[in-house]
Amino acid sequence: MWITEEAIDGWEAARRSTPGGQATYSDGAIETCLMLRTVFKLPLRQAEGLMLSVVELLGCEMAVPDHTTVSRRAMTLPSIAEVHVPDGPLHVLIDSTGLKVHRAGEWLVEKHGQKSRRGWRKLHLAVHVDSGQIVASILTEQDVDDPSQVGPLLEQITQDIEQVTADGAYDGEPTYETIARRDPDIAVVIPPRVTGLLSASFEANPSPRDTHLLMIESMGRLGWQEISGYGQRALVETAMGRYKSIVGTRLRARDWRGQKTEAAIGVAVLNRMLAAGRPNSVRSARSAS
């Protein structure tokens, strides 16, 4: 574990210049405690003890926020550390996955065997193809449809975008229109539905979706996937698999605000791990036996 001098110097909150109570710990201190809790999958009480041990080993005279303070501040944490990606146009992959919510009803099932309705949240991700970094994320209710979150995801990305790739769940004119509003030159690679139809103006002015439909008609879906590079979409599936294997498949927080912070912390943890080191995989040639 590496803790920089800047993190130690910024542990305490800056003095307020407006009326109100003075916070003891900075947002960075709360974020650090939440990251440790996420990485080691600990309850907040145990994460507090771990942080106390770390401070003791460092030999620093720093106060550690208790678990109730971390829980309360997590609901109002303004922002999480931004991701650093290379400059230039980005190729972005978009998809979503479900996260289970631990509600009070779960205790009734374990204790008394009573049934309860399962609660879920949707985590929408935008992943940079080359670096694997998650460049945008949004947590929504389970009944929010995927295409409606394309715009909010793109708004979080400050760099230029050259291509957006997503699965068939995002197929439809609303998605294409949302991306075109961001930049009409962005290439869109989304497989049309099997029942997809050409637009009325496909002969005179074919849309990008019309082009995909015509290519699939002439060379088949497998041929279209190879030409368009749609196979790279598997990288966002890999990112979601990393999230669930490292961070977990459920949200511990019960408050909606805390759940959004928890998901953002999980994304920040994955990006931090990926920035620390990424394997350079090379396909080896197979020799005939």
C-alpha cells in the first residue's frame, strides 16, 4: 500500500469560509476509507480498524474517521477521483449490468424463511477500448432502459470520441440521434435487430443504421462483425466481469445516495488497479502436432 505525502497533507478538511459546522476529514480521506473497504470487502467497522492499523504502521498522527462518519459522508461525497485516459479521439464501449441490493427483506429470508422481493440496480459503463479504463459510469433503477443512458454517459467524457460500440439492446434511432448530437462524425457500431427495417430514404440518403443493415444483408452477420470490429465489444463484458469478481455482485449501502457513491468507488478502484499494471498479452503461434 502506497500513501503519498499529498494524501497525508490533505487528510484534514479545509477550513470553512461560510457558516456551518466544520468537517474534520476531507473528501479524500473519506474516499480512501471507502476504497479500502471496497478492495478488501469489509464492513465499515472492520474498514475503520484496518485504517487505524495502517495509520499506526505509518507512524503518522492522523485521526481516522469512524464507521458512522464514513457512512454519513458517503451519501454526500461530491465526486470521485477522475480517470486518466490518453488524449485524442476515444473508441468507447457501452453496456450495463445488474447489481443486487441488500435490503432488510434479506434478513427475513435468512432468519425466518420469509420471501421478499429482490431489489436490483443497473450499473451503466462506458469503457475505453485501448486502455480498458472505465471512462463513465451511472447507477440507475432497474427499470431504466439502456438507450436512455447513452447521453448521460457521453456527457461525462471530456475527450473527443471517434466511435461508440454497443450491443443490440441499444439499437434504434434514439441512440443514433443522441450520439449525433454529441458529434455527427462519431462512428456507431450497433447490430440491428433481426426484424430491423431500412429507412424510407435509404436509397438517396442511407443512415449509419441503414448501412449496417445493407452490409448484413450482403455478407451476413458474422461478416459484418468482422468488418465493423464489433468483436471488441467483448472488452466491456470483461470490465463488468472484473467489477463483479473484485468489487462484488451487490451493493451494501441501503440509501440511494450511498449506493451511487459505492458504485463510483468500485469503478475508481478498478481504474486504479488497471493503471498500476496491465499485462501485455501476445497471441502465441501454435505448432501442428
